[in-house]
Amino acid sequence: MLGKISKLRIVGVVSTGLLVIFHNGMFYTDSMFTLLLISVWLVITAVAIAINLRGETSITLLSWKVSLFRSFLWIWICPFIIAGLYGIHLAIGPLSYQATYEALFRWLFYGVFGMALYRVSKDKRGRHWLKVGWVAMASLLTISALSTLYGVVVFPHVVLRTGDGEIAAAGARLGGLLQYPNTFGAIMAAFLLERLMALASLSGTDNSQKVQLQGYGTAALALLIALCLLLSESRGAYAAAGVGWIAGWFLLRGKIRLSYLLQSGIIVSAAAFCARQLVHAKLAPSPLPGLISLVAVMVVALLLSRLAVKWMDSWWGWTPGNLVAYFYGAACLLTIGALITYAGLMDRLFRLGTLTARATMYGDASDLYMDSPWIGYGGDAWRILFRKDQSMPYVGTEVHSGYLDLLLDLGAVGLMILLLGLISMLVGLIKLRSALLPSFVVLILHSAIDFDMSYGLSWILMIWIAGLGLHEPIDVKIRDRKIHSVGLKTMRILYGLVAVLLLLISLKGFTHAESLRLYSLASQPGKNVTPMESVSLLKRSLALNPSRTSARMALAGMSNSATANLILMKGIYYDTTNPDLWLALGTTLALKGDMRAIPTLEHVAYMDRFDREIQSAVLRNLTLLAMRLERDNDLDKARLVVSTGEEIYLRYAKLTDQVIMMKQLRNDRGFKLTDESKVWGMKLSNISDRIALSTADLVKNRRGE
């Protein structure tokens, strides 16, 4: 029975890692795959806890607890504490219930996945399959990217094509199944360093077929991974890979260190040579010639790699031989630099446009942080708030720093908990001299300058590293310990409560998934769904998940003004800072002639200053409201509406002038004073003039009487 459970746990862990890669690295939480995956994991964990509560197996729970204390407890419980902080935000009222629940859901998944992987890593067979799973994930991510490049099996959106030299020097960048080159490059760097560390430790004296095949397979995969890393054109990934490589250098000793240098030079030089050809072809090579060239370079690289291993074992200890090896390694590094430069990949290193944009973004984020420094704002704080406070009209729904993102979500308290977990892991890997240290260094460094932490795959890899790299060959013996009945009873109660909580949260996940399915049915065209059926589907979707703003907006658009007003006002409770929701409410109120439209639309204009469409919509609704009031001869109210509209228009025009005068401007949102807004501004001015004339005539008439 225990053997079957262990096998199922291994299958669950490894298959989850592979499935996540096929679904954009689990970037999106509000998707059927992610919601169902996490819900299933929570249910299975709850059931496993319930089973272990029976009889004497409760002692297993206590032994697990003791073992965790021996095996870096903080690392494994850190995700649960962070999930708890998001739960506190749900209790006190966050900016967005949907986003905060999704964050809690994710962190609970990281916690239960980590616990399962920890259990797998406790025995030798489990660690073997974890290593197999690591290589399988690296192979899947690499081969899927290159097969698309060479036209063998094409996956959508794997290659990012653009004419902007700031984004891609070659006009195209490789993003893999993650569909984002920077994070793809960082993960490729982590996989590459692990393969290079494995390659450096191979023995040249063992001529068995198994060892030789292992060496060739390791070198071949390392070359393909290095090629993907170079084609990602990620400067941050290059830099993080360099720091990680240096960490590996200091970790190794003797001939393994020298072998590490030689193997790195051979593999990356070969990858740089292939990258040069692909870059000149703008990542669209002729399939057959391209594959032949890749195979030819790979064969040469594998032979050189094998010769380097044998040469190291034969000549290690002979000083001139060592000097020659170091010289060869240095020459390889220079060759890499020359090939990358010749390929044009170095061009982006000296283009600072995106770097200055990030500096502006970080400055805006720090201003937001100061408004709630200790506990933050709840889930997805940056995405929700940045439009209100951004200092220039850049596009940036992600803050491009995982640590800064969490700082805004959970404040200094949340970031401190995360850093304690990561630092504990880093110290543990250094103390145990783990070969996975370089890979971990890459992941935590690159996360500081990009949104890698928004990808579930990044956390899965870090958990994987913890399971493999922090393994301690120590069996915790608790049979001599006295298990007090009171302590055992308390543990049973606590674990029972945890199981119930996980079941309740998983049930919420299933209802969110069903809500998403119903919304998709109602909103997708061509499904032969009548308007009445769409309304019914949207109502059922909202009943299951009232915080789904997209379903609420769609339902309001299909309802009469009175009903829409109620639907939208209830939505603001769940999503307090959504400008589209507020705009829809303001539009509904304006169409009814309700004066509450004035503060509502004014709030919308303030919430997203650099959205020209929103500014135009606000002016349009205020103008139409003023025209209606003027037609009803309600001049006092019309005057108030016109006054507000003119003030918003003047502020909009002034902001446009300020943007034009900005230095190092990033106007990614195309912010400008639109022709439509000019028309509405002129109409507001005309209404103001007519009201003034009408008022003057009214005063004259009264004086004449």
C-alpha cells in the first residue's frame, strides 16, 4: 500500500511539472487548467491528511514534523504563511477579491506541492525520479522551442517577432512555451548550469556504454539549452547565468572545476556558432539545411566534450597540462563573446530604453509602497493600481520584479517572510555544496529584475531544487520518543482542521472553474447561444463567483439601466479600483440623468489618467448628460456638469502637454489629446455659452417685470 502511494506521489509531482510547461508555465491563475490542477492537489492533500489521522499513523505526522525541523522547516512552511497573509487580506477587504483569492490559491498549491515533493525526496528511488523529472522538463521546454524554430512541430507564439530594435536585435526572440523570452531565458540558464555541473562531474576512466551515453546525452541537451538561452536575447538572463556560473566555479574543486570550465567553453561556443546562423536567418531557417547544420555542430561538440573528459583524467596533476586546459577554456570564452557579437546579439546590451522604463516603473512602485508599507494592498496590487499613479504612459501590467510585486501585495511583512525562506534555502545549498546552487542563484537573481515569480513554473523549479539539493541523509528516529496522548490529540485536531480548510478552499476553486466555464460559454461567439441563454449563463457564473468582473460587465451590458446599475454597484464591492467597472457605472447613471454620474465619472478620469479612450468616454458621457439636462431646462444641474467636464478636459489637455515635454518619454500607450475629446470639449464650451445666455436673458426678464 505504501509503495503504491509513493509511486502515485512521484507520478503526481513529475506529471504536474510537465503539464505546467504545456500551459504557459502556469502564468494565468484564472484558467480551467490552473484552477482544476490546484483544486485537485488540495483535495488529494486533504484526503492524505485525513487518512494519516487514523490510529497509530498519527505518529507519522509527528515524525514528519520532526523531520521537517531537521530539513529546513522554514523553506517548506513559507508558502503557507504567505497564503495566510493573503487570507487576512480577504478577511479585511482587499482591492480585488478575485486577485487576492487567486494569490492565496497559488501559494497554497506551492505549499502542498512542496510537501509532496519533500516526501518524494526522502528515499533514493524518489530522488532518482525527481532527477529524471528535472531532465524531462528541461528537454520538453527546449525541444518544443527548437522544433518550432526548425518547423518540425510548430507551437503557437513560441517566437516573438518585432521590428523594434529595443526589443529584439535580430527582429525575433525565442520565448518557448512560456511565450515570454526573458523568463524563458532565465529558466534555460538554470537548466543549463545544472547540466554543466553534471557534465563536469563525469568520469573519463569509466568506458562503459552507460556512462558514455550519459555523457553524450548530457552534453547534447546542454548544447540545445544554451542555444535557447542565447536566442532568448535576455540581457538579465545572460547576467544571471554569468553570476550562477561563477557560483558553480567557486563551489567545485580540483579537476572538476577545470572540467567545468572546459565543458562550458565547448558547449556554449558550439551554441553561439549555431545561434549566429539562426540570428542571420531571423529565427526562420530552412528546415532541412538548418537541422543538418545543427546536428553537425552537435556531433563535433559531443566529441570534443568526451575528449575533454578523457584528457582531464589523463593529464590532471601535470602542471603544463593544467595551464593548457585553462588557456583552452579562456579561449573558448573569448570565442563565445566573438560569436555572440558577430551574431548581433550584443547590440541590445547597450540599448537602454527598456532599462530606463523599468527604472521609472520601480520609482512609481516605491511611491505606491509608501502608502501601505507593512501589509500591502492584497493580490495583484501593481496591476490594479499602477495606472492611477504612473508618472508616464508606459505599458506595464507587470512590475518586472517578483520581490517588488510581493512587497506591494503583502508589504514589508510578506517580503520578509519570502526572503527568510529563500535565504534559508541559499544557505542550505551552500552548506551542503549542492550542484543545484548555480541554478538557484539564477532564478532568485533574475526574479529581481523581471516577473518570473508570476510563473508557477519558476516556483516549481525552486521547490524541485529544494527537494533535490537540500536532502539530508539522516533518518529521524522517533520510536524512542514518548508521544504524549495530549500532544497526539492536539496534533490530530490541528491536522483535521487543516484538512477541512483545504477541502473548503478546493471547493471554492472548483466553483471558480465552473464560473469561468459558464462565462466562456456565454461570451464566445458562434456557439449558437441566444441572448436569453447568455443572460442565464452569466447569472449562474456570477452566482458561483460574484467577484468575476468580466461576467458582471457582460451581464450589465445585456440588462436594463436600473438592473445594470445594481449589478455594477455590487461589482465595485468586489473590485474597488477597476476603471472599466466605474466607467460602466458612470455611463449607466449618465444615461438615466442621475447626478451621481458626476463624481463617478470624475473618479474614472482620475483612476487612469493616461488612457485616452477612458478620458474621451468620460467627456462624452458628461457632455451627453449636460445636453439632456439643458433640454429639460434644468440649467443649474447642467451648469455643474459642464463645469466638471471642462475641468476634466483642461486637466487632460494639460497632461498631454506635459507628456510632450517629458525627457526620455515612454509613450507606449499612445497617449494624446484625441480629436473626439476636442469635439466634446467644444460642445461643453458651447453648452456653457448657451447656459450663460439663457441665464442672462432670464435675469433681464426678471428685471423687466
